[in-house]
Amino acid sequence: MEYYKGYSIDDNGKQIHDRSFDYLKIYLHGNPITTTEKNENKEALKLAENILTLKQAELIKGTFNIENNDKGKFLFLDYYNKLKEDRYESKGNYDNWEAALKHLERYCPPNIAIKDIDENFVKGFKKYLHKEAKTNGDTLLSQNTKYTYFNKLRAVLREAYAEGYLNTDVVKSVKGFSQGESKREYLTHSELQALSETTCKHAVLKQAFIFSCLTGLRWSDINKLKWSEVREEEENYRIIFRQKKTDGIEYLYISQQARDLLGERGGNNDKVFKGLKYGAHFNAEILKWCMRAGISKHITFHSARHTNAVLLLENGADIYTVSKRLGHKEIRTTQIYAKIIDTKMKEAANSIPDLKISNI
């Protein structure tokens, strides 16, 4: 049985045809003489035609899979691990896949095959995440964590369906978790001013944090920033870097003050922020630094990125520009910040004239 998969054109302009074959191991008598031989040929041809019919049905409907009949026997957890490892370069996403896997290992039998996954399995895992799954601190999962972990299962099963490991899209009719709206802590301009005037135990931490507030760069991009990525173009300054989270190339203009924070230029391969470390000690120092500045909010390094978004929007930058500067793939991610600083809501709060209140 021949499978024709189209053709490509090589460097010389020649058509290269792509074909593969299944050997059916069905034989015909070359010169049938007896009635028996003729009947055997007739039955062999009928069998071959039946196989062809089934194969055509598979190609049209994806149902009667003969060539890939063993795909469904592939162990589900092994398949999940394969897709997880494909995402190794995306650190944050990979960690989420790893965390979701731990819950899948607790929920499902280790030897379950992909073909045995059905709608009830999917619904059962959703129920497990909602009512049984616990964090390392022995608390139930947050709404956004349930949303993230369940979506990993959905992604795996949809991939399995697309690749022919499953005959039906078992997640199609199962509704996922809704995404919860997380609180994004940020600093106001006056709070950032107070922080700028307050001593921080680690000068490089203060330098990097305020730089993030002025530019919106993530910790991961600031930590790996090299002088070769800092460009001086006439009267402007730009950072041209590969964003670690998305692997996309970003071209980010920065202000004169942001450039001044970086100090004297070093060698092209030198890190801009030398001695910057990520860990419990530096995280605790940010909180102590804030307390010394009179700020009681739970501020983390990532709060600097939130601060940048809010300050840009409050000072007239349009939401599309802010989205591009932050490297967001979707504008709805940036709209969360717009909700924080909704000017109309502020105006509405003060729109009712003052009352003359007495005898209270």
C-alpha cells in the first residue's frame, strides 16, 4: 500500500516526491490455474481492498487507524513527560508542567495508556484539583493554580488527539476552570520616591529594582543584561535583548535617568548588574528596605514591573504602547493595569458634591 505525501523542490528545481509503503504480506498466484488458486487470489484481492477501504476511512475520519494501531497503547504519563521536555527552554512554563505532573501522578494509575483516557478521566482530574490537591503548605490550590494545571492536561490530550493517539477529543466537552484575577502590588510615584531616598543594604539591588521600575524589565532579563545590549543612539538610549520568558527579541527605549542608573559602561560581555542574586535573603531585604521607607505593602522584585506599567498609564502612555514595552503577547494582559488606574472611576468617586452634615 503506497502513501503519497506530496513533493518538495530541491535546490536544483527538481521535484522530490515523498512516498511511504505498508507491506501487507498478502500474496497472489502469478498464473492461477486451478479453481483453488483462483479463489485464493480472489480472497487475497478482496482482503487488500478491505484494508484499503479501512485506511481511506482513517484518512477521512481519523477513526479506523491500522498503521498507527499501537499509538494508543503508549503510556499517558510517558507521553506527558515527552511534551513537558519539549518545553524545557521555557523555564517558567516548564516548571508549571513539572508541578502539574506531580498531581497527575497522584491522581492517575502509573500504567494507564492514552487509549484509556476518556471524558470521565478528565472530569475526575478536574474534581481532584478542586477538592483534593494540596500545596506543599497543605492548603488547597488557588484558583489560578487549578486553572494552570488543568490546562496542561487539556494541552496534552489535544496534542494526543491531533497526533492520532486518541480517536476522540475527550476534553472538548469538559469546561475548564475560570482564571482568577490576581492582585498586582505596585508602588505609587511618591512611594517610589521615598524608596529612592532610603538606604538599601545592597546597592546593586536598589539600582536594579529602581531600573526595573523605570523600564519594566523582568528580574530574569535584568539579571542577564550585558553591556553589549545597552545601545547609545544619538540622543536616545535603547536596550536590545532577547526576552528570556518568550525568547523574542525586544527593542526597548529607556530614559536618561534609567541610563544614568547603570553607571559607567563595562566590557561588552560584562554583566551590567554585578553581584545581583535571587534568593530569600534579597527578597527579605526588599521588604526591610520598604519598611525603612514607610511602605507596608508586600513588595517583591516583580512589583517593580507592575509599578512601571501603572506609572506609564497614569502619565498618559496608551495601553498599546505599554503592552509593547512590557513584551505582552496579548493586550488583555495589559488591561489589568488599566483597571488599576481607571481615571474615570477616580473622577466618579469625587463627582457627588459635598453634603452639609451635622448632628453626627
